[in-house]
Amino acid sequence: MSTTDADQMPINVGQVEGGSVTFPAWAADTEKPKGQPRNPDPVHDRIGFAVLSLGRLSLEEILPALAQCKHARLTALVSGTPEKLAAVGAQYGVSAEHLYSYDDFDRIADDPDVQIVYVVAPNALHEGFVRRAAAAGKHVLCEKPMAVDVASAQAIIEACEAAGRLLMIAYRSRFQPHMREAIRIAQSGELGQIKLINALNLQNQGDPAQWRHDHTLAGGGSLPDVGLYCLTIARAIAGEEPMGVSALITSPADDRRFDSVEDQVSFTLRFPSGPVATCVTGYDAHKLSRLIISLQHGWIELENAFDYVGQRMRVARRVGDREQISEIVIKEENQFMLEMDEFAVWIRDGSGPSASGREGLQDHRVMEAIYKAAREQKTVSLT
């Protein structure tokens, strides 16, 4: 075989079918499959996103993730800071006609390149921006928590329904590959019934001037911010809604960070089929993010469970006369990329979301019950 012939073999050049490039496996069957190229949609077939609010989360996570998407692309930016809007627009190649201030945001209705607005503003501003985006004819991806209370969450859903627009809540952890596998194993029954879900999500907040320490903007402290991940994942693992909740809230005295929001929240959820979830979240402890699912015939542990990166997963079970503890190695993928691509596919194909507005509303209902249980020092029924 000549060098030229070898260069043209499918194993070297691949093959094209339906606009996608694929390659035959080059490694032996004993090796883990490497997978195929990402094969993104052609640029102009991708769903256009406008990112509203250019704070740390947008600049450090969301905009870089959009560059990795297969089905979505950045087409517009919205900010209340003109200098930052111009600078970020130049960085990401967004032309001036697709840059919007908060004041003139409503003219986005005339921008055909935008199908989805990703609302990343502080929590108390979500409802107003979602209403405006839906009224402009755009679908909405709303950062969590979707609102500051149940009434506002319900209003957001009603605004999108009235406008005939789709609403998804940005529960990135639900898209993380390790988390999805943990939920799959737990619900599969292969390790028996779920008995206990233990979730911890702690971090040590700094400057009290940040908006997350202002109740009027945040709607609460650690619970709606980082504790919400413990709550929504516990519901996803159990596969049912909690029927009761008890809780304890503590905050250090004379600490300006907690003048209007809470520090540590410990809460317990009881589910109808038997599982119990114990969750702890806080703003005044060294960073710790961990999930343990205890089942009848084994356990699942996820380190860095709610972080952006660094997840490690172990599963324990009996194998013969031994206790086997295995690390499950899964390719790490960007959670923000996965959630935005799923919403883009939902818009395009009508496939349905993993995190609808109804999911966000239910979490607000449970969070209000958690606050009530802590305030009244009693178990609150959710049935």
C-alpha cells in the first residue's frame, strides 16, 4: 500500500455522512472508546443566545461555554455598563447593532438572530427581565434561583405562557455527567432502594458589599444560592416530591455579611417512598461540595459534586465475598454548555427540558417551607 493510499483510508481521513464527520476506532477493543468529533451544527443553524448581565458568572463561565456549544451560539449582549458592553462585544465579535443596554433592551424584539435570552442578573431582577424578554418574543433561560419567592416564580411562568415562549431554569448541576450517572444508578434499582441522600455545599463568602448579601436583591442567603443545588438534586435523585421538611438556620453574630441574609442552613426532607435527604449549606465555612447516596446494597459518593469542575465518583457494592469500591471515570464536560445546548435542542426539536419553570417553582415552594420550619422550629408538611 502506498503512502497516498494509506492517507485516504477511512481510519485516517474519516467519513462524512449527513454533514457529520466520523472516524472508525483506531485503538484496540481493550481501550475505552474515545468517541467522535463534536460535529457542531453549521454556525447559522445554531440557536442564537443573548446573554443579559455581564457579571462574573457570564464572563467567567457562560460566554466561554457558548463557544463550546454544538447547537447554540452567542448573538447578542445586554448590560447596564456601556464600557463593559463595548469591551465584551469586541472580545466576542458581537457587532454594535446586537449590543443592548437595560434601557433599550426591548428593541431586541426586532433582532432575528436572537431566539433565547439568558437572564443572569441578580435574583430580584429576574422577573422584570423575563417579562420583557418574553414580551419581545424571545424564549428564556433564567439563572437560578428563578425568583425571590413563590409569587414571583409563578408570575415568571405565567408571563412566558401568556407570550407563548418557553422557559428553562439554569440548573447546571443537573447536566453534569457524573451527577447524571449518579442519579441514573440510584434510580435504576441496581443497588436497591434509596435510603439516605446527604448533600453538602459550603463556601466562605468575603466582601459583604456583594449583592448576594443584600436580601432585597438576593431573596435570601446561602439557601437560594448554593443550597438550592442540594435541594434540587435531592428531588431529582428521589424522583418524587418531599412530603415534609425540618430545618435549622444559624448565622454568626456581629458579622456584617449576615445583616440581612442567613449563613448556615441545615434541612431534612422526607420523601413518600422512604428516602430522607439531609442537606447543609453555608456562607462561612471552607469550601466543601459533596454528595453521598446511601442505598440498600451500596453507596454512591460524588466529590466536588456541585462545583464547575473536578467531580470524582465512587460506587461501593458487594461483589462475591468482597466489598468493592470503584471509581467511575467519566469524561468531564462543561455544565453550562450542556444546559444551553439542551435548551437549543428543545427550541429546535421540541424535545422538552430537564429543568422547566415548574421545577424552579417547586424549589421555591420547598425553600419557603424550609424557612418556615426553621422560624417555627417544627416540621412543615408539603402535602
